[in-house]
Amino acid sequence: MKESTSLGIIMGYLPADMRRAVENAGSLATLTELRLNIGRPAALIFPDKILYLTSHGTTASANNLSCVKCTRSDLDSIMDSITHYSFHSHITELKTGSIMLENGIRAAISGAYNQDGLITSVTGLSFRISRCIEDCSRELLPLVSEKCGILICGGVNSGKTTMLRDLCRAVGTRKKVTLIDERNEIACTANGQICNDVGALTNVLSDCPRAKGIVTAVRNLSPDYIFCDEISTNEDLEAIMTGRGCGVNFCATAHAESMEDLNQRTFAEGLIKTGIFRYAVFLAGASAPGRIAEIRRLDEDDTRGDITDSDRAWRSSRIRACGQAQK
């Protein structure tokens, strides 16, 4: 995916005066988001800074009188364009709060929801660029050869999804992979087309709840590996144990900036006890998205006595029980 193409797609949805302002903004090679809210300056979000559009360039101050502000007319025009003048034909997407566009661009919508969970009055729109960094996961490939689970951890905007996507691409060229893309942020499927390369052998389940997708994949798609984003609940853990009991390995992400942070997550104890994930990969953070800071081998805790014999027995019984339940 070419970033220049992504920016060109976004600009094609903008009103003429706003498009000219973006053209005058200078280098946008690392742009991750264009954020528009009615009555507020149009904001350009980068990994390390936030700038605001002016008619002749950018400024770091939202109070600059030359800032280009988004109007009701601007937002209505953009919404007409991205929905192809058929707002109600996108009801399913509007209930989730975003519309997937070409090249993996997500148009995230904010506004007032009605009692049916549908946005009826749009007040803001954010174009989010899905960024692929090819081979950023190269360091993790030897771990995959061990046929073990890998948990990619990091904070907000640290590149967890980017890392998972590239690893899925690499593994999915040589093994049978199923990608559970619950929020459609990894493969970025739009109009039936998978926008990002996630591997020639990879089956994609888009907009599918993780737990349901994992069980569906195990039953029907015979994967060697299952990839999924942002595991966070006990339901996710139960589904993962079901898959592992059937011989499937997992690569997933979790929101945690350090081992200490991971240990504080309610689902983490079960993840570590089961032994499904042998490695936890911690990313450097928002200032260096997609960069690995530490690879931690979780089962090394055995040598420190942190995992007891009862933990090991629990691990084996849970995986065995989930596997038998799946047969």
C-alpha cells in the first residue's frame, strides 16, 4: 500500500478549499490521521506531533486565526461522498461508527446516536490511514518456527496492529492462517476486497467477534495459526484455549506497555498460566511505532518458581478439556 495513494484517496473526498489547504501542508509522509470536527480546526495527526491546517500551510496552535475550520456544509459534503449519496445503505457500518474506504483507510464517525444505536447526526469525521511496514516483524519469524504462541504488547499508537499485520503476511505465505479481523483494521476489507497483504494462505474473517471467529476457524478452516487483535476478555481466553486444545497456535496483540502492565490485566493470568503464549513482545511506543523494545519468554518464569506445580496442572487440564469439548 502506498502512502501517497492513501492521501490522494482522502483528498478526493474533501471539499475543494480544504483539499487545497492539504496540498499546501508540506510533507505528509508520516500522517496517520486527518481529524475534522464541526467548528474546529482541521487537525493533522502524526506519530510525534499534531498540526492544524491553514490556507497556506500548517500551525501548531489551534487558536491561530488562519486555521481552516470544518463547517457543517463541509462535513455533509464529505459524508455524501464516502457513502456515495446513500447514507442509509451504510447502516451496518454506521452502527459500528466507521466506514472502510479504499486502500485500508477508515473513516471514523462521531456524533449523536439514536436508541437503535445508529448515528443520526454526524458532528465529526476522522480519516485514519492504515500503515503497512513490510518486514517490521522479521525478528519474530524465528519464534514462529518454534510453533508457539506470540503476544504482541504495546500502548496506544505503538504499532501493535502494524506488527501483527506484517507477521500475518509473512506467516500466511507458508502456513495456513486464519485472521480474525474483528474491527477490520488488519486486512481492511472494503467492498469485498482485502486491501492489505496478509498472506496468500490467509483466510480472513472480517467484522467478526474474536471468540466466535476463533471457534469458527477451528471448526471449519483447519488453521495452523490464528491471528487476532486486542484480546482482552475471559471469553477470548476460553476460545483461545479451545483452539490450542485442537493444536492451533496463536499470534495476538494486547494493550500493555510492560510485563508489569500486562500482569495487571484481568485476563493476563490465564494467558500466562496456560502456556499458550511462549513469548511476549513489547513495542517501543508511539514515538517509534512498530519497533520492538523487548522480547520476553514467558515460560522462563518456571525457573524462578513463579509458576507452581498446581499452575502447570491447571494449564494442562484446561487445554485438554477445551480440546475435548471441541471434538
